[in-house]
Amino acid sequence: MFSCRDFCLHFKIPLIYRYSCVSAQDWIANVRGGSFSSQGKHIKSSCSLVAFNTDQAVCPSSLSLPVPDLVTDLDFSPFDDYLLATCSADETVKLWRVCDLDQDQPNNAEVTLSTADGRLEIVLFHPVASGLLAVASARGVQVWDVTRDAALTGKHTPSVFIPTTITALNTRFSLCVQGHQGNRDSRVLWVKDDNLLTTGFNQMRQQEVRLWDSRKLSSSLSSLKPIHTLYIHCFSGSFFMFHEADLSLSLSVSHCLTDVLTRGVALVPKLALDVSCCEVLRLMQLTDNFIVPISYQVPRKAGQDFHVDLYPDTVGHTPAMTAEDWWKGENKQVLNSSGLEASTSSSPLSTPSSSAAPSRSPSSTSGLSSSFLPSPSQSSRAIHSMLGSSSKFRHIQGAVLHRDTHITNLRGLHLTTPGECDGFCANGQCVAVPLAIAGGQIAVFELSQPGKLPDTTLPTIQNSVNVADFCWDPFDTHKLVVAGDDAKIRMWQIPKGGLTETLTEPERVLRGHTEKIYSIKFHPHASSLLASSSYDLTVRLWNLETGEEVKRLSGHQDQVCLSVYGKLLATVCKDGKVRLYDPRKSTLPVQEGPGPEGQRGARVVWVCDGKYLLVSGFDSRSERQLYLFSAESLASGSVASAPADVSPSTLIPFYDPDTSVLILTGKGDTRVYIYEIVPEAPYFMECSSFHSSEPHKGLCFLPKAECDVCDVEVARAIRLGKTTIEPVAFRVPRVKKEFFQDDVFPETAVWWEAALTAAAWLSGSNGQHRKISLRPKDMMPVSEAPKEAPVRKYLPSSVYLEEKTDEQKKEELLSAMVAKLGNREDPLPQESYEGVDEDEWVSKELTPQTHTPDDS
């Protein structure tokens, strides 16, 4: 880790899918895309590596280069997959010889060029000449031969910041300085017939694309106005646009929609494409947390032939000339390479001249070292070594159940409950929702009675004060506990079958807090044991059987959220601390450590059998973040973290101890995040997300016994919408559903039954829930299912790799035509037709006829 911005490199993942993003488990995860602004690229790809900017080095399969300042742009050499150029805010350009990830990386750049031209924004290798670089800053552009001390040429503009970008074609560089009328960011690249394509903004601040004739730049040839277009790449005569503010790509009439925002995009070199499956284009999309490979393929019938029409000869890997040749005025083309040829690395600086060995920086005392010799080919690696572990729940799917199970026509919902409140609560039988009616009223509905609610007034629970938080007793499906603004806790007993009249008198009222209560939680093992937190900066434990306060915990400086597990109680406070209490031994925390940096609240939940604490909060940039703390050493800080997104609402966690699946969403969100938490690296294994069509108030999860195990349903939740209450099922897709999937359904704890009483817990006992199997009696476990012989679905690679000569192909084609026509010695069909006999062909003599008078 460095105090400055880090710079990471990743191996490219050769995963191919048709016109779509690859699935989430195949992405490069745990990256932290750089959040700073610059004119350069945030990600770049060679045939072997992907380099990108990052705020912190968090990637297990990546390396960091010790760049001492903010990296503003980067570029790989077109002739060497392992030669990387970077420019930065310290006015220097550095060339790095990058090694394989299993080798020691260089501590210093091999070449450092000092431009003394202000903050650099763009660096670009020339596509034809080796060792030739163009560098752009706010003052203009310089062209450098990396074997020289000074720039070959420089073109400067006034000393004011003007967005600048450059591109190169053959022997020319092109500069784009305010080519569009809007004084904002622009991009430029060469396209067919020596034309230039630029993107920028017009006077109305609308994005636009313009086509220019390089011989006449006084006006553009044409223009169009795409939506949010920021990056343009050209490929085989057509172009596609990548939308940074939007989430879409389009290539001619095809497009790809992604569900993550973009910080940058890189085009993978054509020599790295998979021609066996007709891949014509591959991108690497950099997001906040992932690098997403996106592949484009042309649908073709499966076969062994190389599709020449899709793969004309492409630019090769060998430079056409040196930088010195280019400076002298030579004009050459890089030799083309067939799409069937493997890419090879050839360093443009592999033959340094002994006479051209000037010093580049105070740290370098000699010329180019032997490390600039051609790099070896990339050794093959297993995909799992690049991607890390993957979760068996990675394909989990969330689905709203049929409308017949919904409760609809819900009116007057209270949408502004405190941040520490989950918004509503549900158990296996009832759901309670707050209403925006004076007196802190709560409506209770039976899940067994779905349908449309009447337009008339519903019976409710009247608390007489605003409701701060409420929850169901986990061991009594009809006992509701409500915390109010008046620092009191009210206990309500709901009649079996639901409310038939409005309740105004609670069963019991708990008094003790001196300030407003904002959070209450039941003990997960002991019956009638409740914990509450208040603005009086105390956490109190209550015995609901006696209505007495039994413990009072102190040590907080601000609002807290709490979670109870066994004998311990954990809190996360807005003062930036995570604390651990043993309430039966001390009223002060037994452990304390740094928590989330954000001051917008957080949630905490116990995970991994009580070994870790999962905290959902905000970082210093107010971005939602997940943190994992070891319960044995809070003082050492979090052992892992996972960024989420930017939203004002705190992510509310639900953790399934059977599967170690964590499900999170926030009030007002449309996305539900799903992770599998493991007690060792990488700790967070992200699974597929569930997206709802409209924002929801939140999710409440039901006991595991409510899940349909025959449909591999691992979790059942209740989703509260604006006017509806909907069940949501989370299923794991499996093929053999006739078997019980015992790998995702281990024995489950009966957490809807108490393990001990409050009095027993207070006296020092520690109980555990009994466990049961969810397997139906008529289903066989999949682990005991008979093994089937494996069936090869695809031809072996040797079939695809086998090459045939033209003569062999002609012979196969001719044989196929002959077989289709049949035996050529058979008689023709017309030969079997029967005609007339020879004697029937009689020629009759025609004589002229004359007319006599009698004939008339």
C-alpha cells in the first residue's frame, strides 16, 4: 500500500459470451476504481495484461507499481505486452517493464522522462514506430523518442487549461484542442480514409460526435448527438460508443446493457480474440468494484473452419520503423498478421544503442537495461487462480411470488421511519407496518389472508406517540414490541387470526430510558430478553416476563445500533467505534476498535458462528461500505471490506447462519445485494443481485421453515412496496430438483424456538438452538443420488485445432456432393418413360382441295 494513488495490473480473463457481459462470478472482483478526474484513460489492455487506476491495492491477483504521484494516463506498447507507459501530475513520463505476477516487480521505472510541461494528461505510443511517445498537457503536446534526453518537438498553447487529447495514425499524431464548441472534455481518433472522429459538447452542453477531413479542419463533415457518449473506439470500419453516465454500449445496431456504472473502458487487442467462437470484439469495463470482460461474437454455425470474412489480416506485433526513422520522415506500415497467428511480444527497445544511453533521472545512471529484452510468452494459468474462489450461491435468483400471494391496496404507509428502524417487521404469520396517521398507529396483516385490502378504515394498534422502532418476538408470533418517542417500550398481544378491532391498551409498558429510544432487538436464544438503545447513550436489557430493567450498559458517545449473540452484545456507534460487551460481567465494553468512518449510521450483525462482526456503514466519501471485524481483535480494525454504492440509506443486513449467505438492501433501494461470507480470504464472495421494478421500503426475512426446499429456495422474504406486501423467494438454480439439495440445506437451527429463558441466561447459562433437517421424507439427498456417466457436450480441442489443407477440403466437398446426388451409373428418369410404337407413326400425304359450284 502507498500513501499516494496506487496503480494495479491484472491478467486479462479470456471468457467469451455472446453480446453480453460475462456473469458476475467471472469478473475480476475487489478492485477499487480510481475516483479522481483526468483526461486520460483509467484502464488499458494488452494481449496479456490489464492495467487500471485504483484508489487502493485490494486485488489478490494484482500488482502495484510505486508511482509517486497521481497517475493521469497509461498506455501499453503496441509491440510489447509488458511495456507500460504512465504519465502523472508530477510532470514525468515513466516506462515500466512489467513482469509476470509470480515474479518480483521493479521498484523503479526503467525510463523516466521529465517534460517540465505542467500536469500531464495524456500519454500515447505511436502505432508504427518503436519507442515513440506523444504526451499532452494543458499547455500542448510533446513528442518523445525514449532514447533521447529532450522532446523531439513540442507545440504549446496559451497557459490556460484547455481539454486536450491526442491520437496517432501511421506517421502522424493528431491533437484535439476544443474541437467542439462546448468548453468541456473531448476525444479524438483516426478512422477510415484519413478522417478524424471526435466527441465533445456543443454550445448547448449536449454530447456530440463529429467527423472531420484531416485535410480540411475548418469545419466538420457531419455530426450526430448520442446520449452521454464519452469514449469512442473504431473497429473494422464501424464504431461503437461507450456511455459513462449511462450504462450501455452500442455497436451498429447491437448493444449491451450493464448493471454497473463505468469508470473506464479498454479495447482488447485483436490478436487476443478467440477466433474459434467468432469473437470479433472484446472490452474490459472498469467499474467501482470490478473489471468486467464484455465480448462480442458473430453468430455462426459451429464448425472447424476459420471465418476469413470476419478476420481479415490485422496489424502485427512488429514495429515498422524506429523513432529516429520516423523523425527523418520515413513512412512505413506495420506488417499485417493473420488472425490464426498467435501474438508474440517484441520490445521496441530491445536493441538499445550504446551511444544513446543518457541519464533519465537522478536515480538512473545508465542507459536502458537488459530488462527491455523481449519478454517471454504468457504462461498458462488456471482461471481460479486469477478469479479466486467462487460461491455455490453465485447464481442465486430472487423472484416475486405470484400475485395471489400479495396483499394489495395498502394505503397511508408511513415512509419516514428513523434510520435505525427496519421500516416494518414480519414473521411466519404476521406483518406489521407503520401508518402515517396521528398517534403512532401500526397495521397488522395475516400473511395467510392475501388479497386486496378494503377501502374502509382498518383496525390498528394505537401507541399514542410516534413510533421509533418495533419488532416481533421471535418466539411468539403474535407479540409485538414497540419503542416510542416518549422513551417507553410497549408490549402488544395480537389476537390469533389478526386484528378485528383497534387496540389502545398495551399488555405492558417498560419505563427506564430518559431519552427517545431508537432501536430495540430481541435476544436470539433467550425468551423474553430485549435490548434497547436510546439517546440517553445507554443500552439496556429488559426481562419482559417481569417488565424490569436487568442490565444497563454505558460507554457510548453517540447513537448506536446493536446485535446480540449468545453471551455477547456488539454495538456500532456514530462516534466511529465498534464495541463488544459481555453484559453479565461488565457494563463497560470488553473490546473496542475503529468502525466506519462515515457519520451516517451503521448496522452490525454476527456472522460465521460468532467469530466475526459484519458492519454495514459508510466510508469517508459517504459511499456505502461493508466491513468484517474479527470478534477476537476489534482494535486491529476490519480484516476485509467490500464497497457497495452511493446511497443515503444504510444497508440493512440479513444473515443466514446455515448457508452463511448475507442479503442486504436499504430503504428506498431497488437492488438487493447478496454475498457469501467465509472466514478466510477473500471473506466476501459476491453473488447475483436481485432487482425490483420499483423502490421498496425494505425486506424482512421469514423462518427457514417457510422456504420451499423442493424448489431449492434458500430464503423467503417479505417485500414492502408503496401499496403492496409481496413475498420474494431466493432460489439456487439446480438441474436435479427431484433430489434434496443437501449441500445448500444443512441442518438448520430452529431459531423460532427459545433455547433458554431470560432468567436462565441472566444466571449464566448459554443455550443453543436445536437443529432439524428440512429434507422431505420422500426426497433422496443429492449427495446419495446415483452417479451418471459424464457426457461430453463439446468436441475435444484437438478437433478445432486440426488444420486441413485446401486439397482435403475440396475432396470432402466433392464427396459430399456425390453422396447427395447418388450413384451416377443409375439410368436417368426419362429413360424409363414409355412412348408409341414405330408403326403408329404413319405419314399421311396432304392433297389440295378445290371447290366446285355444287359445293357452294
